[in-house]
Amino acid sequence: MTGLKYDMVTILGPTASGKTEVAANLAYLLGGEVISADSRQIYRNMDLGTGKDLEEYRINGTNIPYHLIDIAEAGYQYNVFEYQRDFLKVYQELKIKGIFPVMCGGSGMYLEAILKGYRLIQVPINEKRRAGLQLLPLDSLKKILSGYKTIHNTSDIENSKRAIRAIEIEEFCLAHPETDLSFPKINSLIVGIRIEREVRRRKITARLHQRLTNGMIDEVQKLLDHGIKPDDLTYYGLEYKYITNYLLGHLNYEQLVTDLNIAIHQFAKRQMTWFRKMERDGFKIRWLDGELPTDEKTVKILSWLKS
């Protein structure tokens, strides 16, 4: 589709908001492809617990291509640095082919890693330097950091821990000028799918019961049977943490359902808190009512793409 004023659309929202359906339908209309921004859907054989809902990528008999889903083995601890690297590879390939990318997810850290427009790097911890910096007040740390760069990202100086890490990164880059920090400037339309809290709570609870009925406990048991360590599964949190503890006998079934349901509600609340912080940091998010029909959502997004 020609006449678009953006390089990409980002569809974000809390769990159970219906963002995947919107992203897939939008990609269908644009002849585009979806790039997932979900920190757990990258793992193979973790389907029900991560809510992949792959059937939603089939629109009117057409399979919508998706990326960064099922790219790592369960048990591996994939990180945001790897995500940014893998995203860039997919994004650049799509742009070369003239295919419009639609990024979709609810993992705030992954979303910001792309939308902030600078490359994250795996800088090793400098224990000796860190020990000295930890003795300094935050104002002194700010002064040191400002000597290396103009501080645009206020999250770098929210507290001493963040400021020290930012200083470590700047000093590493000075010592290693070959480090590639280039990142393409992506002009993305950012669309948020918002649903009222009580509606969201009902959807989360209903979806949890449906996934339990569909075999989510069996999914976790198979991962354990294939040699994934319990600690590695609990690392992924939410469904994998609580179901693993249930299978280990630390919870009964009633406790599992009650505690997991509460945890998912709390997670959705944290997601919305993150998105609100993104807005405070300068990201323009255009919010859509999650209860609107999908076709109305996509029509609205298409109008924003051209305006």
C-alpha cells in the first residue's frame, strides 16, 4: 500500500487485549508481516502458556507471516540484546523486499528497545569501577555521565544503579571505539489496545480456564519430561512458574488457579503502567477501544497511517 507516512506500525497492549488479532488483520490489509515483541513467545514448545494463538495469523484463508516466534529452545534465557539484534535482521529484510512490518506485543522492554532508536550492547560489568562509583551520590554520578554525553534518556539517571550502568556503557564504548551503536531511525505509528479493567479481568480469567482445559498443565509437564529444569521454567514466570510449582507439589489445583489468576491480573496492570510511562517519556500512543470490532480498529489505524 502506497501513501503511508510511517515505516512501521506498533500494536501494543496488555495481555488478553486482542492485539494479535488486530496486528494480523492489519498486516493482511497492508500485505505486511508481523514481528512479535513478546519475551516468551520466542520459545519453542511453550505455546498455551505464552498465548501464541497462532490460528489468529490466518485471515480469510491466508497465512500471515510472523517472525520472532519459536526461535529459541525452552530453557534458554533469551535477552533484550538478542531481541534487538534479531529484530533488526528481520526488519531490514522486510524493508529490502518492500514488505510493511507490523510489530506486535506487550513486552515493554522489547518494544522500547526498538522504538527508542538506539542500539543496546552487552557491556560487561566492571567490578572495580562499579565499586568506586557506588560510593558516590546520584548527583555526582549524573555529573560524570553528563561528561560523556548529553542526557536525553532520563531513565539513565532515575537512581544510582541505572546511572552507574550508563557510565559503564559509556566508558566501555570510549575504550572500544569499534563498537557499533548505529540503529535505523524507525518512524512507527504506535497504537495501543485498551480495554476497561473489569472487562480485562473477565477475559483474563476466562482465557486462563480455557487454556487449562486445553492442556496447559500437560504442556509444562512435557517440558519437564524433556529435561528442562524446574528453575529454568519458573524463570519464565506466570503460567510456567505456578504450574511448575503445582507439578512439584507446592500448590494444590485450587491454589494454582487462584494464585495464577491473580498474578496474571497484576501482570496486566504492570504492562499498562509501563505503557503510561512510555507516554510520559515522549512516545505518542494512539489508543483504541478494545471492544470495537476488528474491522473498525483496522480502518482507524489505516486512516492514522495516512494522516
